[in-house]
Amino acid sequence: MRLLVLHGPNLNLLGEREGTTGGRFEDLDSALRARASSHGLELKIVQSNHEGVLIDTLQAERRNIAGVVVNPAGLFGSYALRDALEAVGVPAIEVHLDGARAKQSVLKDVCQAQLSGKGFDAYLQAIDRLAQGEAASGRERAKASAPGKAKTIGRKADASDEPEEQAPSKTLGRKSDGLVVAPARALARTAEAGGVAKTLGRKSQAADKPAKGEKTLGRGSKETPAANLLSRELVRQKIADRLSGKLTPSGLATWARTQYLEVQRGAPAESGYRDMLEDSLQTLTLSTLPASRLTDEQLVDMMTQLEG
């Protein structure tokens, strides 16, 4: 896994002024690399005195990283950097060597955490937190040894997971009008009424091959392609599970983060929609944070966009 560390203006002069306490900039970077290495992580470290360089780096690396550690330094009031972090959607932790600017920072609203007043240790704790988050996802993936179980990440795997995940996907195209008014209730009524099962039956008659691939998910040789492919339908299905109460907000965020990381490692995605799917997963990953929490209406809007 790879993390990005962004150092803001003048941090390259750490420890050079006579009489200052703490280590030098080179000492900080060495400590960061050592801590990352202890977690089995790779670091890309960038320091710049220019706001645009930090933003350009963040955008260029967004598909290659699992997290960001950012010390904006004098750019603590930069809405441009704040918007870039929010748009990229990669989990980020903001650090400050002292607490003077932390309270005024506009970046904290789009970061998972803000660490300050601890010197270099704030950076190291940020690395630890991001590493622990990835380790947790890794443990969940290890439990899902078979491809067909990969979709249960973020929730405890049980026998009903796979059929539940497949069922709502077939009703999305027909239920969108009702969802705009009351998404959670509409999806719940659909599941209770058994409309999903009838949809699957019609699908199997109209298009034999696709239906077989869907219906045999988790059973037999047809399992792998459906389980491994990230598609718009799968993301819509997960959002539907969240709206109907089958998946918790944190479960959806964990699933989205895991899928995003898998795609970064080369997992297949629906042809022609890879960028859209990555953007959607990044948004869902941050959907439990106060600054980027999604309402039911916003989730429905996302489902509509994924239908196009």
C-alpha cells in the first residue's frame, strides 16, 4: 500500500534556525519512512512552498494511494487545498507541529482526523492510524477467501449475504421514481413484497446468459466473473442495501473503501465506467464523515447517475 505525505510551505527549513527545538526536516522524513516501513507501507513525500504543486500532486496520485497525511503549514486557510482533498476522496489526516493554527484550519472538515501539538509524533500517529485502517480491511479480505465472498467485506459474512446483495440490483431501474420521494421505505417495500424474485425470473427468460451469471453467484463455476467485476449495478445494489437498512452506513463506507483499493490493485471494472466507479467509491468511503455525510436523497441521486 502507498501513502502520500504533503508538507506545506517552509517545512523544509525545520530545525535550521538557531535556537529552535525539534529535529530537522530530513529527520522527519527519515522517521516517516521508517514508521511506514514497519507497517509494510510505501511513502511518497512531497514538500512545496506553492499551493498549486500540492494540489497537482494530490490529483496526480489520487489513484495510486490509499491515504494522505497533510501538514498545510501556512496554507491552513486554503480552500483550494481543502476542495482538492474533498474532490479526491482519499482518506486524509491533517497534522500540525503545534496547535496554534489547527483550530483555524479549513482542512479539518474534510479530513478523518486532525493531530496537532505533538511535534513529529503527530505525523507518526497519522501513519499509524492510516496503517491500522488498511490492516483492518486486509483482515476482512482474508476472511473472504473465495471470490464470491468478497462482497461481504464491511459486514460479517453469512449465508444470506450474496442473495441479498444480488436481489435489489434488478429492481433499481424500475423503482427510481418511488425512491426520490421515500428511498428507504420504497426499497424496504420492494424487498418485503418479493418483487425481486419475480424480476430475476423474468431476467432469466429474456437474457439467458446474463441471468445465469447473476443467479448462480456463490454457487458453482459462474461465481468468479460476477464476484470479481466492479460494475455500476453492483454499486447501485450496495446503495440500495444501505437505503433499505440491509447495510449500515459504516458497512457501506468500508465496502466502498475495500473495493476502491482492490480496483487500484488491478481488479476488473465495468468497461468504459472505471473513472465513474472510482469517484463513486471514493465518495461512499467518506460518506460517514460529518463534512461529507450523504443523505438518502443524495444516495438516490448517485444511483440515478450510475444508471446513465
